[in-house]
Amino acid sequence: MTELNNYNAQLTDEEDNEEEPYEKNTFQYDPEKINIVTREPTIEQLLRRIDQKALDLAPDFQRQANIWKDDVKSRLIESILIRIPLPAFYIDATNEEQWLVVDGLQRLSALKQFVSDKRLKLSELEYLTNLEGKTYDELEPRYQRRILETQPTVYLIEKGTPIEVKYNIFKRINTGGVRLSNQEIRHALNPGQANKFLLKLAESEEFRRVMNLSESKKKRMDDREFITGFLAFSLTSYKDYKQETRDAFLSKALSKINNLSETELNKIEADFKRSMTTAFEIFGENAFRKMSNKNKRKFPVNKSLFEAWSVNLSQLSDKEIKILKERKHKLIDNFIFYADNDKEFFSSISQAENKIESRFSTIEKIIQEVLK
């Protein structure tokens, strides 16, 4: 098991790989179903939609709006005033009642703060230095009109466009600044009940105790990605998993959550919390981590193991869980044996995307051997 010996010995509670690879989508789709139109609404029209809550700037989004500094916002306003064309906006308009910003959140937030909220004073301007320190209301009417009547290019992703295509569009244009994580993109594309439910589970005492993720990881929604994996394989058995992209599989799970009843959500929540409690009481600080007799260091938390252990534990009866707790040392020894000696299993818990059946079935086998 030379791979085991190649890990950095630094103690951490985070995943091995900091950067998420760009996932190449290979799904088949009908190009006729891709419905993206070009519009040129005025800034006044866009701000009106924001004020009417018909254009969502995602206030609960972890990478929040208004992260630009005032000088950057001011130069955006100055660009409009001197008639420099704005970069195009991308908006998910599949729900006519509530558009979602795919690209352009910071620009729209800056415009809202200056024009609607009256909370921005222009600063560090390059050309219109005579406007330094002025608010929107203090501008001459001709400048106010110039802002409101500016017509940026807006690409609207309309109803009928497959979720996989929307996700891929989001990934392709997500290249500037600090790139959004996969879960942040899923969050933006699946508003509603699912996101609130994820947050509720992520903030539960049972989950936080067993995971203990860093604040930086939680800010990038890593906690919610772990939980999304649990939900996905709870709603769709690993035996029924189709060879689709992981991102598509997780996104579909959030769509399903959006359509579940309160009773169904309560059942999932109870199963999840019971699974988290069981994992902590059996494994303690090593819950959802690789363990080895060949390398005694503390491994990072692992998405593959989180999914396989949490789902398998959630499906056990109270009696079976009681037995596992009583025989926890045997369960841990059994897990270590397979991790150290089963190459297929070790490989399956080293890759989140591949060999799903192997890791789920092996964890199930480890549990059943202890329950006998």
C-alpha cells in the first residue's frame, strides 16, 4: 500500500485536494432544448426587478454580494457615466417570477447600493474627479439618466434548458476572481426548500460535532456538499446509481428535496442525525476518515467515506446500532483491515467520482460481518 505512505503527515480536518477539478460533462442532450436569449434591458428595469424581489441576488449565498470595495464599485459607476460598455450579465430566467444571477452579482449589487440604497459615495475616480464624494442623489439629472438608461447585454437562460446545461454554463463562465465551488454553484441553481434544509442539517449539533470543519471550508459550503452526498444516496440507492457526472447526480438530489413533504424531510433529518451520532460514538475524531495500521497519522475527513458510512448507518435499526456500539472495536478493526488489504476498496475511498458500488458494498459488508 505505497499510496498510504505518500500522504503528507500534516494533521488536518480537510479534504486531500484543495482545488476541485473541472469536471468534463459527457451527457447527451438535445441542442434544441437549450434556450438562451439575448436581451438589453435598462439598468432601471434590472434594479426594479431587484426591488420587487423578482431578481435574486442570493442574500443567503455564502460568497455574499457586496464584497467589492467602494473604489471598485465607484469605477464601475464611472465606466457607465463615460459610456464604457459593461460585460454581459448571465441570468437564470427559468422561473419568470424569480430570476437568479449566474454572473454579474457584484456589478448588480454595486448598482443597487449606489442607485437604490443611496449608500455609496463615489471615490478614487480616474476621469470624472469632479464627482468625487457624491451620492446618486447629488449627481446632475443627466448623469442619473445615463445610468438608468444604460442597456447592458443580458443572456437569459430560459425554461426548458436542462439542469446539466445550466450547471455547465455556470462552470464555464466561472473563471474570474475566486472561483465558485461546485456546491456554491449547486446552491445558486437550486433555490428554495433544499438549500434551507441543507443549512439546517449543516448547523445541527450532531453534524458539527462529528465533522468539526474549518470556517474556511464552511464558507465554501463544503459542509453542505458532504450533506448533499448523504441526501443523494439516501434518495437513490448506490445500486441504482447511473454512470452520470457526480455534479448532475447531486443537483438532481437537490431538485428532489425541493419537492418532498415536511413529513418526508423530518424522516430524513432524523435518520441523518442518528447516523451522525452513531458515527461519533463509534469512531470519535476518526469518523469519516481513512484509518490504517500502516500509517498512524490522522487522515482528513473524506467525502467518499462520509457518504458510504452515513448512508449505511442511517439504514440500520436501533437494535443493530446498539450492537455496533457494543462491538465498536471489532468494527474499527474490520474497517482498518479492509483499508489496508483490499486494493479495490482503498481505491474506491480515494476517489469521490468513481467506484461507488465498491465503497458502499464494502462498508455494508464490514457492518454485516460485525452484526453476525
